[in-house]
Amino acid sequence: MAENVLLEVGLEELPARYVDDAQKQLKEKTAAWLDELRIAYQSITSYSTPRRLAIIIHGIDEMQATIEEEARGPALNIAKDSEGEWSKAAIGFARGQGKTVDDLVEKEVKGKSYVFVTKRIEGQPVKDILPGLKEIIESISFGKNMRWGTKTLRFARPIRWLVALYGGKVIPFEIAGVKTGNKTYGHRYLGSETVIDNELEYEETLKNNFVIVDPMKREEMIVKGIKNIEKNKDCQIIVERDLLDEVRNLVEYPTVFFGSFEEEFLNLPAEVLIISMKEHQRYFPVTNHEGKLLPHFIGVRNGDEYALDTVIRGNEKVLRARLADAEFFYEEDQKNSIDFYLDKISRVVFQEKLGTLAEKVERVKYIADKIADKLELESDTKALALRAAEISKFDLTTNMVNEFPELQGVIGEIYAKNFGENKEVASAIREQYLPKQAQGELPQTEIGALLSVAEKIDTIAGIIIVGLIPTGSQDPYGLRRQAAGVMRILEDKNWDITLESILQIAKELYQKLEIEKVSDHDEKIHDFFQLRAAFLMKEIGIEQDIIQSVLVNKIGHFKYAVQKAKLLSEKRQEHSFKEKEEALVRILNLADKAGNANIQPDLFETDSEKALYERFMQSKKAFYQFDKAHQADEAFEQLEVLASPIHHFFDNNMVMADDAEIRNNRLSLVLEIAELVKDFADLSLIEWKQSF
């Protein structure tokens, strides 16, 4: 009879940003573990709160599946000696499989005979295997880990209890001194210690102890509460996905409440109010139906409605203090000028070896200037971009940003407008920090995008040059996110500029500055961006071998590289492409044997090599026209039309001819075609056969 399994890991409060991924890992790793061990089950349900991660395995079989495996041994000519007796190789193979030579059988594979042995692997009782769930828990990874007490286990937060049940009985194991049992714990203040006798009663048992273990049900409670307030108060509530996700993972039993603050605070910029509410207090802002902020906020309490009025007053008091600080700092900042703050950044260190913020600004301005030239921007646009670069960091020394670091860039935009700067320049100061997350919002203006790329390129190149390459989960300067941001911006803006040409600007700048020996870090900078480009392509479903083929030499024009990768991914699925693939890959494989001699058409002896050369010269010209215009489909068509003449060439010519002059000429033709193909992608790196 099929039973159920419950596994719960009780923890100190996890950071909200870790909860969803940890829940996903627990479910996926469990499913993979069960499949690997041949344990059948009906389904897996996963749960999470800030204080627990849990799964229920429904309908798990009592026995691991029994299987028969066929193991292949040595070839028959090795397995038997000249007299037809079993050799030491055959005897050793049989012994290694727990069998004797009497169990060996002969089978033919692709025209060659081998010896095989069939093994029967008996399934074991599942109850004896389940203690291995311990390894799944220990394998869950987090952005940052910690140790506690004398324990050696590294985990996001200390483990406080473990529930592991199979058919109502405890699955015995221990992690970091905590033994499994059947006791769980409800809400930290409203719940109690509770015994679970039945795995399927887990969710209801914890609900009775003020814990909603299904995160989607907690979210439903929050959204329902918000909608009720919107209806009752005749207002609109700004519910952003990232804040809703975070709040959902901060509470175990959500209760939504409505709070207020003094109307005079609405004189502050809306961005200041919203960020103060969201970033510091995790409140949802409230607006009227025209989108204008109202002096109210929505909070979510981790608990029931008991003494909710007191909770509301406490939250109002905290927010009032934050906004009063913001009001004071805002008014004080207005008493100075941009030049005042620019003078201050010369005394703020950006990085020990890279100097002050003022020095960074000069580097960013230089890079932005050179990129603007490559983009052939109009003089007025370029002047605005350079002004944006020049004042890009002034707000970092304001009182407001010092108190509210999350407002960097936002305050820069507001103050720049207040101080009379051009609106595009002001917007660029905020947009330089975009995207803030890997898939976050991108700069919308041309100037903002240019400043963002220049700022990020300077940071990445500089930090790597001084030897601070990110390792593992350690990336204090956020270089991975910034590199991904650069390429996403280049893709979004579709600028006719390669990543390598932008990197070259930074390298030449750092060579002039003589901060470190730049040449020692060229490859590291390039490889760093290669990894980020590969990551972005993988995120949109491009296979690893195709990514490698497109990025093997350079990233180039990133949007075009993505187009090429998508095209090759589609071609792999087309059976009609097999013949063309074989021709192009054959050329690439043979090119390794070629030298660097020039093609001499007067040495061609056959019609097929003449025809291939003529078709190649036509395709080459057309290919580079389409390639320059970043038209991937049309460029690749110029390679595809070479397939038929390539096949005729190989069918009618001995490339490695005895005559050295003829041989080298044919190899030169092969080499030039191969170089043309590689300008698109190295097709030899793709596992084409897997689809045919």
C-alpha cells in the first residue's frame, strides 16, 4: 500500500529573498533523488514560510523498483584468446559485475561482437532508503551561509527542528545535532508545539496554530485584504510584484492593515515617500484613482487582528519618524548646489586602488565620450551625455542619500531638476543604475543608456584589473549583475557597436592611468563577459553547445549573437538541414590541416572546385553585407547555399592530393570557407547528431 512522506525543516527566520528558491530546490532535488533511486510516487507538494521548508511526497511506493541492467564488456576478440578460451579481461569483467564467465553472452553492436552480462538489481524497502533525505536538506544552497555553535554545517540559518514521517512513523536521521521527530511548532507567538500523526494533516495542523504553510495562500490572503481596503476606502494601492513576494515570505499568518501619516509629508517628492515606505517598512503606498499619493499606507502584520489598533499606531509612529528625517534632510540639501556636492566627492574613496568618486567620474566621462563617438551621436546629444557623466555622482554626498542609500540616482534626478539641469541629464543620473536586478527595468533614454554602460564598464574593468574578480557567491561590487546589464542594454538599444570595442576603450584608459598592468587582465575581463553572455543566452533557452559555438571567439554585437544562437537552435531541429550541416562541419574539421597559402584559381583542375570557388566568392560578398546589417537569417543562407557545391567538391576531388601545390591550393579554399563559416559560428562545436 502506498504511503506518504512528510519532511519539514524548522529554522530561524530565513531572509525573505531566500525562501522561494529554497522551497523550489527542496522539491526539485527530492524529485530527482526519488527518480535516481527508482522510487515511484504520485506527486510532491512543497511549502515554505520564513521559519520552515517542507514537502509532502504523496503515494510513495513501499519498495524500490527492481531492474535488470545489461553491462557491456570487452570486445569478443579481447574477451577470448586464440584458442577460444575466456581471457583474463573477460574473467575480470565478470568478477567486477558480481558474475562468472558462465553468465557472459555475446552480442553484436554496429558490426562488432562484445560480451555482455545481465544484472538484476533487487529493489530495497523504501523505509530503509528514506533516511537519505538528510543529504537533500544539506545540499540546499543559499546566497550566504552561516555556521552556528560548534556545528560544521553551513546553512542560511540555524536548524531548530526536523520533522520526517513515513506512514506516521519517524524517519530517523540527524543534522547538526538536531534529530528528526514528529513535533512541529506553530506561529512564534500565537502557536504552540504540536505533534503530527498524519502527513496529510500537516497543512491543517499548522493552520490551527496560525501558520499558513502554502505561500500562495498567504499571498491570496494579502491580496484579498488589500482589495477589501481599496473597496472600503475608495483608493488604489500600488502592489509591485517584488514587494508582494517579499512580504509574503516575511510572515506566517498575514493580516493586512491600513495606516496613515501627516498630509504635510506629501510635499516631499513622491519617489522619496514610496521608497521610504517600500524599502524601509515594506509598506504598500496608497493613491487616489488618478495615481496621486495619499497620506496612507498598507502594512501586513505577522499575526491575527488582536490589538491591531496598537500595531497600526506603532507602525505609523515609525514611518512618521522616517519621513520627518527625510523632510529635514531634503530641505537641508536644497541649501547647497551641485558644485558643492561635486567638490565633496573628491574626498570620497570609491576603491583604494581606483581612487575617489571624482576620479571615477572622470573615467566614466572619458568612456562615455568615446562610446558617443563610436555611435556618431549628434553634438548636442553628446554634450548632454557628458554633462550627465560629469554630475553623475553628485547626489552620493547629499544628506538624503547618506541617510537613505536606496535613493541614489533617484535623488540625483530630483535635485538635478531642482537645480535647473536639463531633464534628459537628470533622468540619466537615475538611469545609470539600471537595471538594478538581472532582469530589471532598463534605461529608456539614449543618454541614460550610454551613461549606464560607461559607468558599469568602468566599474567592471577597474575592479578586475585591481584583482578583485568575483568568486563563488562573493560579488561585493555586483559585477555579474552589471555585466549582464551592459549586454541587455546593448541588446535593447541595438547600437551598432561591439562589446569588445567598448572594453577596448576602458583598457586603453587604464593603460594611460597605469593603475595596474592592464595586459595581464585582458583575458580575465573578456572571459568574465563571456560567462555573463552565456548565462543570459541560457536564461532564454539556448543550449550550451550552441552558446559556445556563437561565443567561441568573441561576443561582438550581442543582439546579433543572440539572433544567431536562436537560428542555430532552430536549425538543429530541422531534418532538412542535416545535409547542409554535414558539408559545413566537414569543411571546418578539414581546415585544421590547412596552412595560410592564398587561393590560386588558375590551379583548379576540376569543374567542381571551380564551381565551389565561384559560389564561395559570391556568398562571401553577400554574407558580409548581411552580417554587417546584423541579418542573421540572410547571412546564414549564404552559408547554406555552399553545401551542395561542397559535397560535389569532396565527391570529385582528392583534397590531400600528391601534388603539394594542388593540395595546398585546395586546403586554402577549405580554410577560407571555414573562416567564413566561423565568422557566423563554429558549427563543429554543436552536437548536431542528437536530433537526427
